[in-house]
Amino acid sequence: MNVGEAALRKAVLEPWVAGMPLALGDRDWEPRDSRLTILEGPAVPPPPAGDDGWATALRTAEDVTRPMIEVAEAGAPAQTAMVVEADSVEAALQDLHAGRSPRQIPWIDAVERIEGRDAGVAAVILVLKRPRLSRPRL
């Protein structure tokens, strides 16, 4: 798919580094279940029937995936999760109300604990701090 840098940044890189699904064409792509490859080079004309054009793109372009993701990650807001350890949800809320500070952990660590059904996770409270990214279609 041929796209300009601004469209690439908005539709692909911002959601990718945020761990959000990408809407490309008629499919949604989950970053954790997908591999992203960004090629920079001349526009590839539509391929003949039965050919996806990927081989042509690989021959005529440079793989710039890593530097593009690094730039996007550097400009993305930090994603962290706050953890409160307590015997119950009620006790955790009481501790927070009393001024006890939660500790920060990387977002990916929180996701792994939740998805892994960590028995130590008693509850998850989601607080959105930034506006939700739109998912433009390319």
C-alpha cells in the first residue's frame, strides 16, 4: 500500500506504538499478533492479477521500519499503569483515598499480567488520561 509519511504516522505508527489495532484496508491488525514492515521507495504500481506486489516493493525500496518506530515511540506519550497492592478492592480504594501513592509499572507489564490471568490481579480500574486515537482507514 502506497501512503505518504503523514498518513503513515497517523494511521499506522501512532496506533502501533500505543498497542491499538490498525485498520488497514478491510482488516484490523493487532500489533501484538502482527509484524510491521515499512518500506521507503518509489510508489509501486498496482500489481497484475495473482501478484501482491510485495516482491517488487522489497526489490525497489529500503526497510525503514526500525527508525520509523523509534521516532514514533520517542514522540508518543508514556504509557504506564499504576499498581496498588491491598487485600481487597475496597482496601485499595481506601488507601488511595487516604493519600497512599500507587507505584508505576510499564503498561506492557500490566497488559501481560492481565492477559496472563495473573492470580494476583484482583481488579483493574481503567482511567483514560488522553484522548482516544482515531483509527483512520487507509
